[in-house]
Amino acid sequence: MKYPRLFSPINIGSCTLQPNRVMMTAAVTRLAGEDGDVTQQIIDRYQRIAMGGVGAIVVEAAVVLSSRSSFNLRISDDSFISQLRNLVRAIKGVRGKDRHSAYALPQAFQKGMETEG
């Protein structure tokens, strides 16, 4: 095999990515609710990806400011915590081909010049 380490576990701090070092990078899908809510479509998407056996998933852009950002996930307010927790649990609850679950990581997003104020 040309890249044997790619398909082996790796420790990053106290976390161990298993069974491999493959990480899905973030891609905005605009499947969030209009107000940034986690939808069943997003949960289903990331569960399908986790089933493929990646070590980690960087979940799409999550807006950190309270300005309007339609159809992007939001982490700008504590009211989103339970929805995001459910998303992470849904991802972690899936066992990939090798019976391991993927880590879910956020991509914090700030719209820069587009923000109000």
C-alpha cells in the first residue's frame, strides 16, 4: 500500500481517530433551517457520510454571529446547543464499515463584511 498511515488510527491529544486518518472537510449544503436550525436533512446527510467509515467529519459552516444567515447552521446562541448536540449524537451513533464512529468537528464561520453593525 502506498500510504499505509492514511488507513491507520492517529492520536490527536486525547482523541483517537479510528479506523483511519481520513477527514471529510466542510462543505456548505444550505440544508439548515432558515434560522440556522439543524434539520433532519442535515442529520441524514452526515449519518450517511459517517457510515462510509471516515475518522472525522468537519460539519459545514456554523455562523458565530447573531446576524441573519439563512440556511447556514448557527452557533451564535445557546438556544442551538441541544440541536447541535443531537446532530453530534446522530453522527457518533453511526458505526462505519469497521464498527468505529466518526468525530464531528465544527467549522466556525463569520461572514465578515456582510455582517451588520
